[in-house]
Amino acid sequence: MLFDSTAYILFLIFAVLLYWRLPFRKQNYMLLAASYFFYGWWDWRFLFLMAGSTLVDYFVARKMASASGERTRRFLLYFSLILNVSFLGVFKYFNFFVDSAGHLAALLGLKQIPVSVWRILLPPGISFYTFQEVAYIVDVYHRKVEPAKSLVDYALFISLFPHLIAGPIQRPSHLLPQVQKERAWDGAKAFDGLILILEGLFRKVVIADNCALIANAIFAGSFGGPNTMTVLLGTFAFAWQIYGDFSGYSSIARGSAQLLGFHFMVNFRQPYLAESLQDFWRRWHISLSTWLRDYLYIPLGGNRLGKVRTYLNLMLTMLLGGLWHGASWTFVVWGGIHGVGLAVERFFAGKREVAATPSFFGRWARRIFIFNLVCLAWIFFRIPSFSGAWEQLVGLLNWQWNPAYMTALVFLAVYILSLFLLDLQLEASNGEHVFATYPYSLRVLTGIGFCVLITLFGANQESAFIYFRF
């Protein structure tokens, strides 16, 4: 069920009301059942895959912690990693390799191979809960966390419904202790959770879905072929669509968790105000970027093995990060653009962080440059083929004007400016949600304002969250 659906709102209300009427241990049993119901809502068959990987990793971690020999512990680590990566590879990338093989066969003149019969369905959220399982196993191996003593607790850590489909990816050291200890009702945190949910719905149904109207129309050719204005309008619209969409999902997930007494990490911190690509990845999808840093970039050697190896590690991390987003070569190119950009920044800055400029105009010049560089990469993220992406890039050189562009530009500017102003407030306050430190009365008015805007300006369309497919 979608977070912006009536079904989810009713499900959440029922779950919260029942949850707080139960004692601690029964709360975990109830939440586990609710989470499996939530996931099974998409397709009950996917429950077996998640339950199977959960069982394996639970017992592997327990055995690993009790094993005395390093050889046994390392074998169990590799066994779990290979199993989890294999599950992810088969279900997420099988179709990708089948399609690639089909294209290669066509180039060789073998056009009669029915590759479509080999296609399999992608379980929702498999990338997110697999990364969480990998983090758990690696952290248990390095003795950073103790293995869960209760199968129910571990299963709930993996499947807790607010983060299950599209994150944020929860670290074992952060969420697992919250699952294992008794939780108490906190009215102030619950109220903050409601504000987060309303802010998330505003980002999704008002900002993202309205930006999607422009982006989808332009990339579908409704405004004519690619030219300077259509490419800029379509790309900027998609940039704010995906940001509003995913940051909105994360806010709803965090708010839902707070209603249940849990705290999830902040997943977005105003990424379009970044002054460098390093800064962008400290702000965008933070749970993924920190996961890639800690479980891929650093184990590869990070910046400890010389300049050349550092650049290679950056590129490999971002290429794999791109492939994580989807089974398409265009996602690899998207990751490659970010990898090259990060390597260039590293080349000029060395091991130091890219320094922020104290100049007001210099700071905004950097922000505008980085935003446009990120938007250039978004073209490969949005367009599913190289030919289509190249057509958009070439279209930038083709200046044309149509009065309809002005209408689209004004429509888009209204929604972009709304989220931009929201981000400026969050940047200035450094809060976890809008007006977090303001008086209670103002926050009540903020919630009412979100409700009014959602009702009046929510786009009237069926639009699943973009990151559901990752």
C-alpha cells in the first residue's frame, strides 16, 4: 500500500492504536505481524524471500558470535554475504542480464531467442532490506553490535513497516537497540511525527506529483521534440520531482516510526543547497551514501592506498551505487558522472574536505553550479536508454520558443519555490522537520497549513513513489 493512500492511513491509525494498548513483548509480535501484512499487501509470495533471508542471517549471526575460530567466522560472513547478494542479484538484475544478452544476440543475428519468457518480478524493497541485513552481518562480524537474542526482535528490525519498502536504510546499532528495549509513549515526539507525515505528504502529493505532470509531459513528447527549453524544463521538473518524492517518503517513514516510539535517521538535508558533490552526498539519501562509504568505499581501501587507488575506489563505489538504483546501463552512467565529479574534487582538494566559501555570492555560485551538474546526471537517471538521453543532451543546442513554455515555467516555478523556501528554513534552523524549535501554536498552524495545501493542490493522479522500484 502506498504511503499517500487512504489504505495506509487507516492501516497506520489501527496499528498505532492497537500497539500502544499492548505490553512491550506483545508490541513487537504485533508490529512484526503488521509489517508482514504491509509487505504482503503487494504480493504475499515475496514474504517467503524476506522471511528466508531473515532466518538465515539470524542464525548465521548467532553462530558467528559464538564461534571461536576466525576461519569459521569468516566463512559464515562470506556465506551470508554471498547468499544476500545472490538473492539481490537474481531478483533485481536477472532481467537486466537477460535483456543485455538479448541485445547481444540480436547484434550477432540471433533474433529468435524469446528472452521475455525469462523475466521475473522484482520484490519491492529488496535492495533496502538486503543492505540492512548485510550491515548487520558485517557489524556482528566486526563485533560492533551483539547478535539479536530474539528472532522476533531481529525480524522486526529487518521488516519494520515504515522503512521496509524504500528506507531509510537503518543501521543495526541505531534501530536494533530500540527494538529490543521497552518504548514509552511521548506525546511531543508523536506530535512531531504527525508534522513529519504531513510535511512528507506535502512534498509528495503537492510538490513531486505536480512537478511530475511537467516532467512526464515533456519526456513523453507532449511539448514537441527536445530543445533548449523542453530539456531544461523537463530536467528541472524531474530533479524536484524525485527530491520531493523521496524526501517526502522518508519524512512519512520517519513520522510513522515516531508514532510508534522509534527514531529513524534524517535521510535528506537540503541537497540542492550543496556547494560540492561531496556536500551533495552528505545531504542526499544519507542512509545510502553512508552505507556505501562504510560497507564499500572504506573496505575497498578508501583513501588509504594512494591517490590512484582512491580515485578507483570512488569510481567503483559510485558505479555500483548507480547500479543499485536500477538494472540499466544508464544508471551506471549516472553513477559514473558522480564518481568522476567526486574524483575531480578529490584531485584538487586532496584529502581535505572541499572548503565552503565564506562569500555570499561565491556560495550561491557554487550551489547553482552543483545543482546544474546534478541535473545533468539526472537525465541519465530519468531516461531509460542511451539514445534517448543523448537526444536530450543534443536538444540543449536547439533553441526554440513556444508560448506554452512560459505557462509550464510559471507552473513549475510555483512548486519549486515552495519546496525551496521550505529547505531554506530547514537549512537555517538545522532541524529534523520544519519549524521544529518554534512554539507549539505555530507548529499546529503549520500542520493545518499542510493539510489545506494537500487538499487544494495535491495532484490528481496515481503516482507511486519513485524509489519503490529500487
